[in-house]
Amino acid sequence: MSTGEDDQDQEAQASPARQAGRRGPRPAGSATISRVAEAAGVSRATVSRVMNGSPTVNPELAARVRAAAEALDYEPSVAARSLALGRTGTVSLVVPDLANPLFQGVLRGLSQAAGKAGRRLLVAESNEDPEEETVLALEARRNSDGLVLASPRAPDARLCELAARLAPFVLVYREIPGFGAPSLSVDNAAGIDDVVAHLTGLGHRHLAYLAGPPGSAANCERLAALRAATGIRLTELPCGSMFDEGHAAARAVVECGASAVVGFNDMVASGALTGLHERGVQVPGDVSVTGFDDIPFARYTTPPLTTVSIPKSELGAQAWERLWALMNGESGGYNARFRPRLLVRDSTGPVRSY
């Protein structure tokens, strides 16, 4: 079935190949939508509908437009097509720090799942800055069809304030009670409880916690679980999330006299391992060390790191499933909280007896 405009277009008798030929050869990709419309004897609106795959165009007219576009080597503007369709064909991921291998796992799972659906992935990092994070999130959402926020550092109230402007989006490594967007989170308290049970079972009573970034919800949850643990004395040491920060904290670990270290994550714990070794401290002979996340090289540290494993790639894949549903006007499904698993390796051992 054709529109009135298409009926008028159909009366035009111009041959696309002949009209294209009158004007001689043109540089590849230099043709405009107006030139295609003139060559096909149709309106620009008809060309636009054909290029965007609209089913409302008469098949004969659509064939003429495609023939003219091919003869003129016409390449539609990606930006213009995105505006016409209201879609960009891309989704965005915003993370606090791309140098952290934890987010590489999520990136891979999300990228692979989105790729199978024919979507591209844009990635941005906030460098642990909550204000920069919100600016990036808004910009990323304007330039893509959906957004995944991994371990966002912005406060709950700020995210709630921006929720309508960011939709559709999914939270990963973060859960906000009563929040509208789907979330995929980790039971940090359960992971810390397993670490404490393991260390106290080895006789450790004085633990040092190398704290993560203050804006990290995971850090808050892990610290709260440590503070709630019974039968231990806890020393809290400011640290961060990266290897060099854990390395710098080794001195404070030695000075506080703790027999075991709980790192905010594996990067921090690995840095502490190196720093302790440089100070002549034996691990686990003198001090036991644990991490969190089970990043790929945690098993290759010296000694291999006892840590808590979380399903990083699975989180990325499930984030895509929920985002895809939201992008198609469906429900994002239920929130999911994953229970991590303790992996005991050689960086922990019995408390040293004096």
C-alpha cells in the first residue's frame, strides 16, 4: 500500500541510472539525499523512509530508490538515521576506573552479549569522581540507547534524582532500596563473613582492613560487616582500590601489629603482598592476606591470593538482558544479588605463635 506522496512519485518516469550518468562520475560517498531523490524521481521523504527500512513505501518505488542510491554511491548519514529512528545502535557502560580488572570482566560480558544483538558498546570512566560520573552518565545516555552504571560512586539521592533522565539503565555492583532501575549486586556482607570465619578459624584475632574508596557502596558494606564481626579486633587503614595504594599501606599494616589483612579488593591485597615482602614480612608466616573479587591474576601472585570470587562476566551478560528488555518497553525483571564464594589459597595460614 502506498501513500499519496508515493503515488505522485510513482508517476515520475526518470531512470536512476540515466539521470546519475548525465552528471558524470562523482567521488565515492559524495551524493546527497536530494540527489538520490532527483535520480529516482521521488521526494526526499521517500528516500529517507526507504533508507530507514520503512515498510510503508511501495515496493516498486523502494527498488527505484535503492537503485539510485547504489548508482550514486550514496551513504546515509549515521547521525541523521539515528535521529529519524530514535535509536543509535549503541549502549554505554560507565565505570569508576578502567584500570581495575574487576570492571574488565563486566565489560567483556556486556560487550559480548550486546555484540550478539548487533549493538556496539561505548565505555567511559569517571576516575572515581562522583560529579564527573554523573556528567559522563548523562552524556553517555544522550548518545546511546541505554546505559549500564557499574559500581557508581554517586550518592543514592543523586542517582534517584537523575533516574528519569538516565532511563533505561541498569545498576551493577550497587543496589538502592526502592529504586526503579534493575540492579545486579553482590552480597558483600556474606563474602566478608566467610573471610572472617576463615581467618578466625586459623587463630587470627587482630585484623587490619585496607579500606576502599569512600564513595564505594561495596566498601561501605564490607566495612560494616567487619565492624559487626564478633571475636576480632579491627584496625581500619585508609587505602583505596589500586595496587600502588595497597603497596603504600604495607608500612601501616606492619606498624599496627595485625596478624591478618583484609584488602578491599585484590588489587589492594596484591599491592600489600609486594609491600610486605619488600619489608621482609613473610606471608602467610608472619601475616595472612586476603582480597576480594578474584581478578584473573590473583591466583598468580606470590603466594597465590586467598580471595572472594564473584561472577564478573555473568553480571555483564545479565546486565545486557535487563537493559535489552527495558529498551524494548518490557520490564527489566527482578533484582539479583549474587552470593560470592571464598577461594582459599596460599596467602593465608595459621596465626604465628610466639
